[in-house]
Amino acid sequence: MSPTVLCALEDIDDPGGKGFVLGDGRRIFVIRRGAGVHGYVNACPHQGVPLDWRPDVFLSVDKSVIQCSTHGAQFRIEDGECLSGPCLGSALRPVPVAVAGGMVVEG
């Protein structure tokens, strides 16, 4: 199975995020920091609600952590580990993403 092209790397702010709905219906998001990307299922481990405040807004105001729009839980960008909030000790479910030829791909 070949990787799915999600978007061009330049389509995601640095740092920033972008949400996607995959062909199988899964809702995911990608966070960009420089040339690196991290992908996660768009569901907070606390109650399963989407994390974005508005479309494509997944980061805290200072853009240092992923922040849940519902209860303010904060997650480390690099591994999705919950740093504070009601899901402390949990983590976001990772989605394998990479950059290939300037494109962000899943799979």
C-alpha cells in the first residue's frame, strides 16, 4: 500500500497544524515544526472529542504544545504524551506521517 499524500509541507504553518479526514473516515491532524511533522488521531484521550479550537488550530497560544479545545489538556508535540489536564498519563494515538519530496504523506 502506497503512502497517501495529505498536502505540501508549505501548506502547514511553521509551527502549526492541519486537520484531515482520510478516505476511510479517520480524522487526523499533522503538526509541523520546521521540516519535521508529527501525526495524531484527532481525538482527545479524555472524552474522544476533536482537539482543534477552530479548523487547523491545534496548538496553544504560544505554539509550544498541542492543546485540547474542550478541557485544555496539553500534549507534547513530539510524542503526544499528556502533560497536564484530565487525561494526565495518557497520550494521543500516533499516525505515521513523513515528508517526501516536499509533501506530507501518511502511511
